[in-house]
Amino acid sequence: MKILNVLFVYFIHGLNGQNKDFMNIKIKLEETFEKLFNDEENNGNVKNVIFSYCSNSNSGMGSTFPLEVMFENDFKEYTHYFESTLVKSVKRTIENIGGGDVECNIYISLSGHSLGGNVARGTITKLYSPYSKENSGGGESFENFFEYIKKEYPYIKDVKPCSYLSLSSPHLGSLIAESNETSKLMKKAEKKLVRTFCNNVIGDVGKELTFQDEKISKKSTTENLNKSHANKISKYAVINCCDKASMDALARFPNRTLTAFLRYDLQVKYCSAMGCIETPMPTVLDNNKEILIDDGVNDTRIVMLSGFNEDEVLEYYQKEVFNENVSKNFYYNNTKIVSSPDIDNQINRALLRKKIKMGGKKEHSFKNENKSDKTIVIDDFSFDDYQEDANNIPKNYEVMEDEFVVDNINETEIPVALIKLFNQISYRRVSMDFVVPYGVLRMLTHGLCLDVDFVLARRACIRNMAEKTKSFYTHLLIADFIRTSEQRDTYSLTSLFI
């Protein structure tokens, strides 16, 4: 029997984006995959092929619609492409390798940049929800879309979840915390700009990301949207994306990776992208400044990993991705490998911090001795002094949707329930530093990692940096596929760098 392994990667652009935003990553992914698997003479019974697709159903102003509308749009695009194009291409591939006795497994991966990461989660939920099609046996119902595919196209043995990869996505919303008395003028201006942008410029999804769902016009709702809200757990759409069915669907993917920039991302703050309420930035500045790129240098690198701590998992990814050969000048031996965040502990500290401040405690700031213009807000108290108060804080975090807390450097404001519910399942997390020249380019940090072609991004330093991030995303998706398809003994990315 011959085995056909198909990797299908589906890319979803961000706010006001379009399918071409992911085009350079798509090209890089396919080229790298084909180079790795181009010589299968020594393993003639196994063939690996790749298909990738860049979503466009929510392009332009379509990305300002309510989340549920975007989920439905993307689900329709995904299922249409899968059935009308992908399965037919797979059939031709089976015929080309001899037909007959071929076991075909499709491994699906989804990756979204910015808002696309949220949309990818919504699409996954719909893909693994009950499915029926009018022309399939008179409306026969299936456990999910892929069960329908396997019955309708029996030459496909299985469709297996592989990777979910989000690139700086606002999983915990985009509500910017109010400025405090220690905020510098530029930081106050930034907060005002982002709040205005989210509240007034980006339409209904901006209201949802800032927890102002009640302001969405009824004209924006559709019959499908109303139905989808019928059994939701919260008045906030972003929290509804974390209901049990949604998180169970996402949990099917064995490789769930969140990536974010540790600093300088104006549009999506670190804690929202990483699904936490504490950024390691103060600790890094205090103890590990050497892992940050100097402000006078235009470069990017990985600074921290978490969630790869199981011995076998860490060993595998260090071999395939996190080393100075495969990720040259992007991963270094001083990259920090840390434990996954203790979310309950973080929530408890945030609630305690809020309680103490409401009781009259003040904040103070410190300045990084090497960069005096960079101020980080911290607390002027020790949590150890308030252990009794911490023990008295209610622990029913998942129902605290109206209890908002601020992260430890006063950037984002997030409902406690959202933090807790998003972390019902575990994630791998990759923190990066991405330092570009001051001015307009630094304000555009959020999207430069995609290697999107526009005038300001054509500078050599930016292209070199984007090449590193583009290669990293590519290598991670392929490494996930090799591991999930159980081909570690046969293929390795390291063979491309000998």
C-alpha cells in the first residue's frame, strides 16, 4: 500500500488586509516543503505533497464586520475551496502515483495574522460543528464537515488537524488601558490614537474587540448571526469565542502556537496576543537585557519560548527549528526557555493589584538605565505583603466577565473571564523582538513580519528582517507536519542546512 500525506495550510489575513498579504509566506512555505520532500526515492511507498491557500472572503472593509459574520464568510470560503479544488487535486495526485491501493491522509493547518488569528479560531469552530449539505443525500447530517468529506470522497481516509499558528492576534481584545499619572506624553498619545482607532474606525469588530458589543447596529446582524448568538455564554463576542465547543475544536490541533512581539506592536499588545495578563518585559529589562535588540540596531530575533517544556517536544523543536543553524541570526543560545504562564496566579495578582490601587496605593515608574527614555510602569508594593488579601479574592474567574483587569505595564484592559476561558487549553508561545527605525516604520511593526511589499518596507534592513520571520513561520509549520504525520525518522529540516 502507498501512503499519500497531504499538508493543507490555510492563511487568513488581518484587519483591512487581503489574500496577497500572506503570498510571500505561502511561496516560501511551498518552496521549502518541496525542497525537503523532493527526493522520495528511498521511501517510494510514501509521498508528501502540499497545498496552501490565502483567504480573501473578509478582505478590505469585510474585516470590519462582526466576528460571527467573518467566521461564517471564511467557513464558506474554506469549505468551497476544500471540496471544489483541494479534493479534486488530491484525486489527481492519487491517480498520478498509480491509483488503486493508496491511503490518503490530509493534515490541515490554519495560520492567521492579527485579526486573522481570531477568524481562524472561529473557522475551526465551524469546521468541527455539525454539518449538513442540501445536495448530500437529502440534507444528511454529519458530525462535522470533514466527516462529510470522508463519506463523499472515500479515497480520502482521514482529515487530521495539525497546526494552529497565530501571528500577533488580539485573542484577549484590544481595549487599551487608560493612561496613568506616570505615562509619558508619547505613551498617552499612543493610547488615545489606538482607542480612537478601535472605537471609531474599524467598525463593528472594533466595538467587539473593545467590549462595546451593545453599540453594534442591528443592521449589521443577519439571521445567521442571530442564530449563532442563541446559546452563547456571554454578552461579549470575544468571550463567546472561548466557549467549550470552540475550545474543544481548537484542542483537536496538537500544535497550537501563539507568537507576539515583546514591544513596539502598536496595534496588538503582547498580553492580548499571548493570552495572558503579565508581560515578561519588566523582568527582561531588569535581568536579561542582553536578549533584547539594541534600539540603535534594526533586527529581529526570538527572545523567549514557553510550552515546549516536555522533554521530547523541546528536543524535537530544538533540532528542527530552535537552533542557530536552521534559524540563523534569529535564534540564539541565550534565548530564554521558560515555563508556561500560570494564568490563575497572574489573574490573582492582577485582581490584587486592582484592589490595592483602589485602596489608594500609587504607582511609580523606573527607567532602564541604558535607555532612559523607556519607562515601564510597575507597582510599589510587594505581593508577599498582601497574601491574606490575595487568598480572599474569589477564584470563580470564568464567570467574571464584567471584572476588568489591567496588565502589569498598564497597556491592555481585559475581562477576567476571557483570560481564564481562553486558557482552558494549553499553547506554545514564542516571543520575538522586532526593532525597526523610529518614526512611521516603527508604528508599522505589527505587519512587517509578513514581508508585505509596500514602499516603506522595501528598505534592505526590513526585507532582511522579514525574511527571518517568514522562514521561521515556514519552518514551524513544516516541523509540526513532520511530527504529526510521524515522519521524524525519515525527514528533518536540518537536511536543508547541511
